[in-house]
Amino acid sequence: MNAEEQRKYAQTLLRAYADRLGVRPATADGAGLTESDAYAVQQLQVRHWEQSGHTVRGWRIAEFADASADGNPPADGNPARLAYGHLMSPVFHPESRPIDAGAFVEPRVAPAIAFVLGQRLSGPGLHTADAASAIAYALPALELLDSRLRDAAEAPFADLIADNAAVGGVVLGSRQTRPYDFQPRMEGCVLHQGGRPVATGVGAAVHGSPFNAVTWLANTLGAAGVVLPAGSVLLSGPLTPAVPVAHGQSVTAAFTHLGSVTGHFVTGPLAHPR
């Protein structure tokens, strides 16, 4: 895919935020979209958002089965592949404020452990202990997963990357836990929807350990010359399968040691970056 084709695909995905309608994956039209091309398309969208006054506040780490766009852990027998997406400032939703469910194409929610860096993290060549030592604290989080791709469940991996790794938004809880005061891979979580438990999970579902996911991100970005600055929010990946949400619903993630976080979904102003 040449630079002009990358630009056009980025514009198509950006329009999907405003239209709230899924678009055809580029590969469905025969485009030769490599992983490198896909990250270039993602970066063009980030540049557009930055030019609109938004800032990068962190990254989402996604673990996809090769034909899964919903952020769920891969099914048995399907190879998991890691990708990252950018968390722009407008996708952070305060826990105390309702979220517009209509601002998304097909919103889904999953619990995640969020890490906030206390110091810059620069790969490549980092080990898990290096990543853990750079973390100031962990927070309970709800990942809002969405895709701008039509028939997203069938989308190839490169298209998922181009679509900012299915980033929709994030709700962070307020309870801060130091990384060595709990065991991330053993951290359990129950996801409640409408007051009823709908999914359970554990940190080991995230690439073996949430620390492993953070290490992968730092090394991958570091190889491209990108340093993760202090204060960055890193979503390490979903602990349970994602569940669909709609207007009028509330979703709560209750963790073993991290506390809980709740998202309330209503109809209101659009919140996505454009």
C-alpha cells in the first residue's frame, strides 16, 4: 500500500467515527495491507487527532485471534497476535459521568488492569522486571471496545491495527494499587451487567501476565523509536470476553484487590475524537 492509499484508508476510518457506520476493510477490496502499512494508517489518524487539539494519553494492548475484532481472548486453537492502539484524550470517560452508547458503531465492554507509568519506559531489550519497576500504580478499568470495520469479526489482523486496535474508550477507577502490592497474573475479576454477573476472568488471560503485555508494548514501540513517557496509561488487555452494551445499561468490573469501576451508558453528546 503506497502513501496515498494509506491516507485514503485513514480518511475512510476517520469518517466512520462521525457516521457511526462500519466501513469495508481495505483488504476486502484487494489492498495489499501489511502490518507496517496498518500502523502507518493508524498513525495518520493519530496525527489528525493531534492537529485537532487532542493528545496521546496512553496505549491499548490488544490480543486478537487472527479473525477477531472484538477484543476477546482468542478461541482455543487460534493463534493470538498482539497489537496496540493509541488512547487519545477524548476517549477517557470519568466514572461519574454517563457515556453515550450511541457514539459508537457497536460498543462492547471488558474489564482490564490499567497501569500508570511513574517513569519513562524505553525499549527494546526490556524484561518484565524493567517494565514493572517503571509502573507507579495500577487502576481498575473498563475498556470500551468498538470497530469502525464492517463485519469486523471477519477482518484480517492488519485491518484491526489500522482501526486503532478497536479502541473505543476507557473508564478508570480511582483506587490506586502499587504493582508489588498484588499479583497481576492472579488478579481475578467479575464483570456485572445490570447488576448480574456475566463474565469472570483472571490476569493470566492477558498474554500470560499483564506485565508481559506492557513489556511487549515498550519493546515494540521502542524498536520504532517511541518512548513511553511518565504518566502514560497502559491498558494491558481484557480479562474476560467483551459484552455488548446499549442505552440505559450499567456495567461494573469488580476486581479481587484493585477495587471496582462502573460505566453508565445513556444517549448524549458524541465523545470520540475526529
